[in-house]
Amino acid sequence: MIACVLLIIALLLVSFKWKISIHMAAIGAVTATFFALSFRWGVNPMSAIVVLVLVSGLMGTARLVLNKNNMLQLAAGYILGFAILYPVIYFL
């Protein structure tokens, strides 16, 4: 919950000045959660991570095709979601 609240606050603060993809931040957060839990517990959920990366690509492509975001906004959203969730899940 702490990680989700931190992500929402970060997205809110960034959204005041610049448009960022909240969809990509969410899928980046889910991917980071899987990565962090797999590293922390020593599990190898490779198939789930591959599916998440493919879904991330499909979601990003859909946002580009619909002209809702540009590539920089998509990448920034994904990186922000991943960068906030991964350390919180891994270290807490």
C-alpha cells in the first residue's frame, strides 16, 4: 500500500507540470512487483514476467496508436512506476 500511495503522489506531482502515462506507470509497477518478489524470494517466474513485458508493450502501442501519449510520456510513466515500486517492495 505504501508503494502505491507513493506512486500516486509522484504521478500527481508530475501531472501538474507535464502529461505522463498513468497506464504505463501502473503496468510498470506491476512488473516491478513481480521482479522484486522473484528476486527477494529466489523464485523464477519467467513466464509471468515475459507476459507482463509483452502486455506492457501492447499497452504502450495502443496508447501510441490512439494518440493519447507520445513515446517520452510512455517511457517516463513506465520508468516512474518501476522505479518507485521496485525498491519499496524489495527492501520492505
